[in-house]
Amino acid sequence: MLDEIPLSKPVIDEADIRAVTDVLRSGRLALGPMQERFEHTIASITGRRHAVAVSAGTAGLHAVLVAMGIGPGDEVVTPTFSFVASANSICMAGAKPVFVDIEPKSLNADPEKIEAAITPRTKAILAVECFGNPEHMDTYRRIADKHEIKLIEDACEGLGGRLNGEPIGSFGHAAVFGFYPNKQITTGEGGMIVTDDDHLADRCRSLRNQGRATQADANRQDSAGAGALGSGWMAFERLGYNYRLNEMSAALGVTQAARLPELKERRQEIADQYTQRLLDNTDIILPNVSGNVGMSWFVFVVRLASTYTSAERDRIIGGMHRHDVGAAPYFPCIHLQKHYRDHYGYSEGDFPVAESVSQRTLALPFYPGLTKRDLDFVVGTLELMLSRENLTRRD
Ligand SMILES: *Cc1c(COP(=O)(O)O)cnc(C)c1O
């Protein structure tokens, strides 16, 4: 059930509704012109040669890993403090996720720990712009280049952000965005792969469409005298998936992306308001953004002071829900989720920084439609819950 003031809420305007109904009226619901328009839009925002629209961020990450030839026997280094999809995509490809701890300021993977985790079996670093913060992406790129492995950006939380002026999505050999309704822009469900690598883009296009032969496959076969795409549309060159994005979603993506600058600005305003309201509260640790970072705020996550336990944090979240205010623990560490404990033997204590942070995080309601009154109510409720915890402690 949705709280009165939920954690997130998409902004759908009349232009969005018109774009989707136009597609419905056109009768062309899949594999039409909107997919390509949306791809051009995201390629231009990120400054990349290619964009490949897919049905979800997770699907995009999986397709990129497979397109890079990463699979059984390979290792991929990734932070444990992220949404579970980051590591799930590595398992889906049949490779082994090797977790690393985070650096507590940006909450992104600690570059030194990444370097220490690289072995001869490591094929890629799958790095995450946690909550929309791209700090260290340039360092990850240098580490990947030095070890001649790939850098994949899980940019699902970061569309529109920058580091030293460079857009999120431009650091990795490939980057993947997600458009679930809580992201900066939404297509309902959807994702986008971006890359400058012609071959990789071609592979991803084939993989999203059942492994269908692409023009590059046809050209290769022509030059080998193999008779090109003899069976044309029904030629399948490799095992693929159905990761296509439908036309309604793609059309929504085009109109949403056109408003990205204003949506981003509005999110910045709300982040600033939260910061002002909570600055003097010694029970709260605020997000800490470096000067060279242009945040694209995905969520607004505060941390309780280190004197708080995870049980106290969870009680505070429960209390906020009872006042109809959304709140959530972002994120539980991935290495402590059942699949990763059971299959890779991870346990408590493996990554102390991420574990300590994740026990005390609290995501607050955060979306462009959040009014000043809503925000006052959220902060008031949070302060009430904190004072209750402090009273209980004294008893
Ligand atoms: C949202 C998200 C994804 C992808 O989500 P989908 O629901 O598959 O689109 C992947 N990684 C991170 C870090 C995310 O936040």
C-alpha cells in the first residue's frame, strides 16, 4: 500500500500521455520508430556513439556481460552496497561476482579494494554510481585500463550526473541505465545500453532480439562467401533473449528525457531543502558530495549516527510508515542476501564499511512533486521518531 507521502512518484504530464496514446493509435506497438528516437536521445545525453534500448536495466547489464563474452569461470568485481540487480546480472551471465567494500563518503566501491580484488580470472569491474554519485569513476577506468579488463557502469541510478564535467554513462566500455518508475526518468519498465564500441553495440542489438543476425553478421558472411542472411529475418546467429523495449515505453522515454534538465533541477532543490532542514541534527549524517561531482539525485538517503543500531533504524522506519510517510533501508548489502551467502559463502563481517553504513541508512521521500509542506511533514515525523528512540534509550 502506498504511503500518503511515498518514497518516490513519477512525473507524468500531458505530453507523456499524448506520446503513449499516439503510439497506441498508430497500431505499431513494437519494433517501431520510437525505439530508435529514444536511443538517439540517450546517446546524445551521454555523448556516446551507440545506444541500445532494452526492456530493463537488469536486462541491459546481462546483455552487456554476455556481449563481452563474460561467463562461467570469469570473475566480475562489484560493490556489495548496491541494488541486488548489479550482482544478479553477473550471476545470470554465469560469472562469479566478487564483492568489494565501499568508501564511506561517496558510498561507491573503494578503488583500493577493487584493485586488491583483481585476479587473473577478473574480466570486468561492474561499478555503480550509488544514488546518482559518480565519484571515483575516472579512477575505476584507470584501474580497468591498467589491468586490461572492462569497466561496465551500472548507471541505473545516475542519468544526467557528471564527474569533472564528464557525463555518467561515458566512463565505462559500456554503461547501462534503468527507467523503472522511481528513477530520474521512467518508461514504466525499461533500460538503455550505451557504448562507443561498434561491435559491442551490434552484439547487444542481436542479443536483445533472440540472437537475430545483424548487418555486421551479414557483412561477415558475405565476405566469407557464406551467402549472407539467406533466411534473412529468421536467421539467428547466437543464443539471444527477448529484451526488446516496446513502443509505448520508448515514446514515454522520449518525452521524459526531454524534461530531464528540469526534473534534475527540481530534485536538486529538494535535496537542498532536506539538507538545510537536517544540517543541525546531530543524529543524522547527510549525503556528502565532492566539489567535482554534479549529482543526479536518485534518492535522498541519510544515515543515522553510529550510536544507532539497525533495530532502532528499523523502528524509526516503521514509525514513519505509521504516519503515512515512506522510508526504506537503502541498501541491505548484497553479499548478505540468501543467494550470495548460500552460493559464495559470504557472511557478516566480510565488508565492515558497507555493513555498518547499510545498518543505519534511511531513504526519505524524494520526487519532483514533493511540496515544501510534504517535506516539512517528513522532517517533523523523522524528528519525532528520533526523539522517541532517544527517550526509550534513557529509560
Ligand atoms: C534500478 C537499478 C537497476 C536496474 O533495475 P531494473 O528494474 O532492471 O530496470 C540496476 N542497478 C541498480 C543499481 C539500480 O538501482
